[in-house]
Amino acid sequence: MSRLDVDIKYLKGVGPKRAEMLNKQLGIRTFRDLLFHFPTRYVDRSVTHTIAEIRSMSEVPAIQLKGHFVTLNLQGEGARRRLTGLFSDGTGTVEVVWFRRVKALHDSFLTGTTYILFGKPTLFNGRLNFVHPEIDKEQAAGAMKGLHGIYPLTETLRNNGFSSKTFFTLAQAVLAAVPDIHETLSPDIIARNRLMSLNDALNAIHNPQSPDQLQRARFRLKFEELFYLQLKIQHYTRRRNSSTKGFVFPRIGHYFNTFYSQCLPFPLTGAQKRVIREIRADMATGRQMNRLLQGDVGSGKTLVALLCALIALDNNHQACIMAPTEILAAQHFDTFSAMLSPIGVNVKLLTGSTRKKERDTIHSQLLDGSLHILIGTHAVIEDNVEFQNLGFVVIDEQHRFGVAQRAKMWRKNATPPHVLVMTATPIPRTLAMTVYGDLSVSVIDELPPGRKPVQTLLRYENNRYDVDCAIGRELRQGRQVYIVFPLITENEKLDLKSLEEGYERVCDTFPHYRVAYVHGRMKPAEKDYQMELFASHQADILVATTVIEVGVNVPNATTMVIENAERFGLSQLHQLRGRVGRGADQSYCILMTKHQIARETRRRLELMTATTDGFEIAEADLQMRGPGDIEGTMQSGIALNLHIASLASDGQITQIARENVDFILDNDPELASPDHRVLVKQMQQLFDQSFDWSNIS
């Protein structure tokens, strides 16, 4: 066992009680875990300021003072107890306040003794004060000079005496106990990229001697994290591609040609034609296709999926389309069955609401091969749904399905079917490279001809009358309107508009128009009824929550009003906006928000008004909010557990890591070189080998 795998309780200064707390709060169990708990930022403690200087600064970061306590007083009782002190450096005084561990701190400080105070000053009642600063005796503070790491902590740890200084001290103790940390990258990678050794990088990340040294350490550690993610995915993908056989679909026949020449609703864009060529090439190789199709809302992904399903039919195989909601599945069914019935294609819909008699028909037709295309929700992955010869699977809005759910589809045939996963949520390139690194990627980056970009407007409560007038103008011209709310019912704790109160206001404001409503708590039948009212133009206004985010297609709807738009992420706002602009008329998306919103929030909403490019919005969302849920479980089933790298901001390092991985696997596909044994060993340590990789596409 490596010394880095020793239980943290055996480190001097920890012990069983603190070890249990570190494990529970931060998942730190071993010396290694503690060493890889990195500072998130650094402050420069090489400069000591004076109190007089602080008063002239406009914006003050965390700073350092040298002085003494004039007074120290315990005040209050119980939960209100606090320690206050008056700290002087000869140029002025500041108040210092602690609310935690006040008795122990009071007993550890002496008035008149010189201390180094470090913290962020704030103004309270016109006076400068420091809340919970770090205090060191002058001689002990020498070790804290220069760049000083700020470690991520929980409130519980702070309340129990942990601070950034605590973590610095513990990290130094680990580094002293394990002075020579074994290298985890091969010599050729280190030389090719001029990387620091792991030992030097870990020392420098916790105790940098200069900004340049810190930058080199961060690069080394980020590179390693991103390199091993890429290596695991690409090593697996290449092995799968060489070993997993797939159906060969060489023929373009009756179904495809007849539909293309007689039933195509509009000419394909250049991007749609390119993507179909890419998919056709995949399906002719003899390997199982695994391709991600990205396309902005309204770009025509569904038509591409339909045409590719017809290729499967022309090669005597069945196709299946899986969607995350009944609304979206039903919409695909309506689209496919209307388009394909003239050429004799049998299409059925299977959801949780499908009656037993219809289910029995579907099951028997799947087995005898007379059912060509099955469209459905999670119901299609049930064990009793068996195909005669499933050859092509489409997973729509794939991020809504878990890895295990998707994997069930591949087991519907002895030879795994070709798989096309689709998303209308554009994924930034650097994120796709890692999260979907085991998939080939196609992008539809054109909208069908005749589509006008949606005009997006930012409006506030005092513009409410003008917004109502704009809605009225659209309704009088026979068009329809969505109004989206963040909540179903009123919540006293949240100052947000709710669907229930909004529905009443909309009915009162537009009494001559029929208003439908839909939200996630409704029974499927009622939801479908309300949606059908709007889709068939029996209702003019649809009041809804975000259940309409995906899979609602009403070309006559030209206006969307999103209440409390500040509550939604950029990608979600873009998805919602995609429900309008689906016809030939000019469409509008109106973002309603309060006047008093944070600067960052206003910047997000203003970006929405500036562009309709989903990829530009996705890049901005990634930068502002981080990868979020999309990185929870990758396509390959590897959970991302990044300590220092960021998929949002480290795109260049991700690219460098990928180039290194490709170079290594091109020259040593099985990592059999003696120099690469360290890579295999590290992969085994990082990733759970018990996972069944054979079931993941």
C-alpha cells in the first residue's frame, strides 16, 4: 500500500474525531485525499498594509496588518455570544469580531502583544471591521508570507476550528511524511509537454514560491486530470470500435427513395445532407454506430432521424425512437405517421398510457416484423418489449436518460443496433470532447430556409402594460402566445410569479380569448387535452411551466413571455425560446424580470437578447455556471471527479490532453510499452473497473 493511502486519522494534528469530520464533510479519508484538496484561490501575503491605507482604498481584498489588541471583550450569552477586539497598528484602529469558538480564542490572545492579522475588511455602521480574520504571532507569521492558498471549507468545519491555515499545515505534514511521491505520468508525456514532476507540483500547489511556479503546478495537475479522462474514454472507444460488430446497411432502397422523391416536406439544408452522409457512412462500416447529433431548436433533427430510420427499413431492420416525455413521443409519432403512411410504413406509439389491447398488438407486430418503427418513452426499454430485428435506435434529448436506461436498448438484439443520440441543447466543443468523447459528433448548424430569427426583448414590471399591448396585437392577427411561469403555486418564501395567479390575470386581461394551461403535476390525459387545445388553435394562449421546454411544435405561436426570466439558466431560456419562431411569421420572446437583479444576471439576460446562436449561448452558460448536471455521468459511465481542472475554463488544456492521448494510442493501442505501464496502473486506480463497459454506447 502506498503511504498516500494511509488513513488520515494517523496524521499528526488530525486523530479519529477530526478524521471522521473531514470524511463526512469533504470525503477526505486518506493522505492522498487531503493532498488533492487544493486551494481554489490565492492571496499575496508578502505585503503588510496599514489601517490608514485601507481607508483610502476603494475596493479592498483580503489584506494583512501588523499591530496589537487594545481591548478584547466577550459579549452576549449563548448563541449570541461573540468576541470583539479593538486592533491598532499606530495609524488607526479597526474592530475585530468572532462568533465561533469565542472562549478558546479569547484565552489565546493577549493585549499588547504584536500579531499579524489577515482577512477582508468590511464597513459596518461606518466603521472598519474584520469578521473571523486569521491571527498569528509575529514570529509564526513568517511561514505564511508570499502566496497563500484559500481552501474550500464547509460551515461545519469552520465552526469546529478548521481554517485555510489548518489545511495548509496538514498538507505540509503529509508532504513531510511522504517526501518522494511516485510519478503518475510516463516519461515521454512529461518530456513532450515539459511538465513539472508530480512531487514538485503538489508541493508548489500548496506552498507556491512564485506566481510562475504556481502556474506551472496548476497546468501539470489540470493536464493530468483531463489526460486520464480522455485516455480512459478513447482507450475504451477504440477497443470497442475494433471488437463490436454492427449491422451493415449498404442499401438505399424503396422506402428512402420513395419518401425522398415524393414526401419530403421541404428541401434539406446542406447541413442535414452532410449529417445523413456521415450516418450512412457509419452504418456501412460493419461496426456499431454511436453518433451524437447536435442541432439547435428547429434545425430539422427529426427529419434526419426519420430518413435514417428508413435506411434501416430498406435493409430489413426495425427502428425505435425513444423520447423522455409522452408529449415529445406523441409529437414524434404524429410527425412520423403522417409523413410515412403514404409509403406504407407501420408506425406505433408506446408509452405508459398505452392501453393493454394496443400494447398486445405492438408486442406481436414487433415480433413478427410487421411493425417497422416504434416510438415511445421509457416504456420501450421494458424487458417484455422484444423486436424481431432492431437495427437503428434514436435517443432524443438523450441527456434526460440515465446511462443504465440507454444501455437497455443495446440489449434488444444479439448484434447491437446502430445508435443516434440527439440533443437540442448545444454542447460546447471542449465539453463534448470529454463528456461525449466516445461518440462521433455531427452538427446541424443551419436553420431551414424561410425561418426568421426570434426577436428577444428584456422587459421589467413597469413595462407590463406595453407587453400586454404587444400580446394583444399578436392575438388580434390570429396568432398564439405562450406565457411561462417558474412556479405552479404561490410560495411565500419566494418572490416569484406562479402559474395559478398568472392564469387568473391572463384570463382577466384577455377575456375574449381562450386560455389553456399545463404543468408537471397534471395527469397525462389532462395535460394532453390542454396541449391539444393549444395545438389545434382552440385555445389562443397557453399558460405553462417549463414542461413545454421540449417537444411542443405550434408554428402559429409567435410570442413567448417568460416570467421571472432571471430564475432560468441560459440554455433553458434558449430551449423555451425555441418553441416560437417555428413558422414563417416574425416571432418574439419577451423576458420579464424585476428591476433589481444582480449584475451577472442582467448580463446573462442581455446576452439572450443579443444572439439566437445556441452554441454561443451554451459557451456562455458553461463559462458562467460551469458544466453542471451535464457532467454528472458521462456517456461512458465515468463520473467526473475533477479536483482542479474545469471543463468550463480549461478548454485549451483539454485539447492538449486529447492530442497527447491520440498520439499515444496511435502508436501503442494496447498501452503495452513498459513506459506506459504507469498509465495503465493509474487508470485502474482512478476508475472503477467493476463497471460493465460492454453495455454502454
